[in-house]
Amino acid sequence: MPETVQAQASSSSPESRSTGSLIPPPPTFSPPSPPHGNGDGSTPSTVSGGPQPDESSDGVPPEPEPEWRICGPVKVPFTVMFEDLEYKVKLPTRLFKKPVHRTVLKGISGKVRPGELLALMGPSGSGKTTLLNVIGDRVRNKKDITGTILFNGRKMSRYVRRYMAFVLQDDLLFAHLTVRETLRYAALLKLPNTMKWKDKIATVENVIKLLRLERCANTKIGGPFARGVSGGERKRCSIGVEMLNNPSILMMDEPTSGLDSFVAAQVIEMLKEIAVKEGRTIIVSIHQPSTQVFYTFDRLLLLDDGRVVFRGPLSKLVPMFEDYHVPPPPNYNPSDYMMEIMANRRDLVDEWVENMKQQYVEESALEADNPTNELVGVPNFEKLPIYEMNFFQQFAILFVRSFKQQFFTIISWNNILQALTISVLSGLFWLQIPYTESRITDRYALVFFLIVVWSFNSFIITINSYPAERGVVWKERKAKYYRLSAYMFAKWITESMIIIIIPLIAVTITYFIAHLNYDFLSWFETVLVVILNVWVLQGFAMMLAVVVPSYQQAVVLGTTFLLLSMLLGGFYIKTLPNWLIWCKYLSVIYYAVSLAEAIQFENTTFYCDVEPSQFLPCTEGEPTFSGSLFLADNNNWDVWGLNFGVLMGLLVISRFLTYLALRPQV
């Protein structure tokens, strides 16, 4: 038998107190010996080895137990049962080829009870993460799933999800929030509305202390383009976010990935503690754990190519090897040995798979003869609210979070430097344009430039913002943090406020350097048109980022849309063929340019300085002419209400379509 990894339950030696672990040194967790009456002969492992809580071996009263719990014992213990699970995925094929499906899970069955820690193990590609996602309702196409998944005898529902937490392998967190801010916003959204604000903050601080995040609590999470916390700290922060609301079921995909062996062992030991002491049902997928981590688990579900190779308590694993005359060497890591056997003895693997199928049939028949009531104490789910907060509370929290996340993304030093450079140089290029016929086209070009350049800028910024938070929103919506409408309104309003700051300043700089109409009303109306156009294109960019899953495709389609809209905006092409005249009305920029033209040229006086002149007053000897004559070729420039109404309509429609497109995705 492999050696048992043991840890002293309590110790007064200095060495035992200087390990810096996440929690106090855990009690001994021995591989459970074959017990009685769980259908398959297993029971949850028990804490053994060491004195009882009320006494010590030397008669000295033990130290009081530290406040390591987050929210105390679970309200509703859950038994998770899955039977004959199969899952098929559609493989990519060439155009017009018949779709090809691959079966990833092949008749997976198992059960995990409150107080148990189940490990899903197997080589890469065996189906560990897929099985975890299927059980946790994290797959998008549920039509490809067959079999049964029950939680206390009930199917998955939005109410069951309230008691479930899922920690993804990829740590989906906002890069520009600190660890403390990330946990606080999660606590405000997830914890009960009846809980006082100070108690929620205290819970956050407890989690930070529990997960040893004090040193990095005020450090930003960071991302690919921003420095932040380490990989292990990100993982612990992800775990903390899911632990805040005291879930009954905790599912974790590769919780030890990116962690060193010591921290990985402490994380798994912490999970063991909260499973046993607080009655949680915990399922984790893990690749090749260390010996210490391996013997922390209660039960094991070993997979190979989507099939069950072993299912049961750890105490039965080594005897199974011995029965087939392949005992593990002494002091050898059992998880490493399993992988070697599965790679080199395919005949044994196939035989074990068949044995597991027959064993499950026998266990199911035994449980049918001795039924247990697993619905005791389960509340009426239908009476529970879906969300902890109402719409306005969610909106307020998301508004502040979105503002902190997006402000330094949009108002970055790079964007500020770019805006100042463009605004000053463009002002110098059009420096103090005189009100003359010879420069009237230059004035029109500047108006067109101001509309187009800041439309492009806002469009690209927005199309970059959503892909970075797509995964976070999907994760939070699955966990029922908030309504989609609250998220959308908060995001629209915060980004709309932030995204106009740079265009407002830049347009103002260029406006007065270039000597456009100096009166306050003309400046205000011009800035208003630029901002309105920025908001419209922001809405279209958001819609495109939501509808098109690939960021590269969204950028290509977005730039194509912008270039066509610019081409039809009225500056480059004055006269279209009769059968294509309608195309200009598809250009968003066309309506904004028409409004800006009217502001800058209507009833503005220009001086005649060209011979021969193209304007009638100049040819008749008049020294001046009205700018309205310059706009005569544009038959839409003077319809102020229509142009403004179209832009407002596009503003509303683009956001509404974005909401409709995003709803099925999250």
C-alpha cells in the first residue's frame, strides 16, 4: 500500500506554527478504509489521528479554533448524482461538408455526497473538464447531452445554481480592479440583500485572510498587457470570489494549476476542511497531483477517453492494481503510476472500463432495494428570489465597477497622447482658416475630419473592450450575479460618459486653433454632433463585438463598415449614380456630417476672392456670399430634425439589438 500522508492535527512546536499555511495544520486525512452502506461500499472520510477537540495528549487545553470559516455551514447540503452521461461535440469541417460529431463522454456515472471531495482525474483529453462543465451546466449546446444529472433528486434549474459555485481553470477577472475590489464587488452582488454592508466587507476581509491575499489585496489583477498579481494569487482570488456566498456545491477546474506544490497542497487541504466541517459537496478536476494532494481526496473518478476506468474511494484503488498483478512500487506516487498503467496497458484499461459498468449496475440495484431520502431539509426552490439585489442596486454596483474598470482603459496615457497629437497638428494644418471662397473647401474638409477621426477612435476602443470581459460576464451571469439589463445599462452609461472625454477636449482644441465659428452656440452644437455620432458608432461597435465571436473578424467587419460609411459620408463622392443614391442613407457618418455642415456654413458669411467665382453673388459684384450656397448640392443638410432624429434612432436601435444578441449568449 502507498504511504499515508499525515499532518499533525495540532502541535505546539515552533516548526508547526511557522509553515505559513492557508489554514491551521489540518487533521490527519488517511485514505478511507472500506466502510459500510453507501451503495458502493464507501462513506465520507473522517478526521482521524490526534486528540479530540476538547482535550490534548498532554492535558493542556487546545487553542481556540481560528475564524477560518467564510459564512459557516451550508444551508442546504446537496447530493450530486449523474448517470449514463454522454456528450457529443461538433467538429469543424469544410464548407458544404456533412457535420462530424465526436463523443467526448461515453456513459459516465457517479455520485458525490455532502462532506465529500471528489477528484476527476485522467490524462489530457480524457474528458475531465468536459464532465465538470456538463455537471455544472457550463456547456452552451445542451441538446448534445444525454443522461441524467440530479441535485438532491432535482434537475438543474436557476434556483439550484444559487447553491453552486464554479471556479474555472482560466481565471476570468477584471484586469484593472484590485484583489480587494474584485472580492468586494462580488460580495455586494452575491451576498444576501438582508446582510449589512459592513458584514459583507468583513466577509471579504475574512476571505482575504483565509486565502493569504493580504500582501496583494491592493494590487491590480493585471492581464496580458498590464502587470498585476502572480498566477497563484489570481487563482486564490478566483476561489475567493466563488466562496463568498457559502455555496453548497463547489466545482473547480484544475484548482492547482499555476501553483507551487506547497500552495497547491494547502488549497486542497482547505477544500477538504470546508467539505468535511461545513458539509459542502466539492468536485475538482486535476491532472497529476502530488502524493500529499492525492490522499486528501475522498473519492476518485478516473477517466480515459471519456470512459470510467475507476470510481470509488481511494482505499479501493491500490487493491484493484494488486488484483490485476500490477501493484504500485513502494513510496511511488499513485497518480503517476495510474498514468503509466493507462498509457502502457491498454488491455487492462479496457477491462477496467467494463468492470466499472457492471459494478455501477450492481450498485444501482442495491440502492434501489435500500432507498435513502436525499430531499430532507431541502427548501422550496420556487420561493427563493433569483437575484440577491434588485435592479437598481445591481445597476449602482455595476456602474461603479464598470467605471473603475473602463476609465483607465479608455483614458490611458497612450490615448491621451494620441488625441493631443492629432488635435494640435490638425489645428495647425488648418490654422486660422479665413472665411474666403478659396478656403471654403478646406473648412468643409476639417468638419468632415472631426466627425470621422473621433468616430473611428471610439469604434475601435469599444470593439476592443467587450471581448476582454466576455468570459467574466458569462461566468457571472451563469452564477446569477445580476440581470443582463442592469449590466448593459451600467456599461452603456459609464462607457458613454468616459468615451466622450477625449473627443470633447480634442475637438475643442482643434476647433479654436483652426478658427471655426467662434460663437458658443456653434461650438456647442458641433461638439454635440461629434459626441452623438461617437455614441452611435459605439453602439454599433458593441453590437458587432457581441454578434461576431472572433475578435479578428469583428475588427475586419468593423473597419469595412467604417470605410464604406466614410466613403458615402458626402465628402468624397458628391454625386452617386441614380440607382445607387439610396446607399448614402446607409452611412452613419452622412447624417452627422450633414448636421455639422449646417452648423458651420448655414447663414455664415464668406468673402469672394476667386476669379471666376462659382457663386452667383460674387459674379454679380457682391463682396460676400452666404455659406448656404456652398451646401446647395446636399439636399439633406437643411433637414435638421430628420438628421438628428435618425442619429437618435440609430443610437437606441444599436443598443437594443446588442441586448437581444447578447441575451442568448449569457
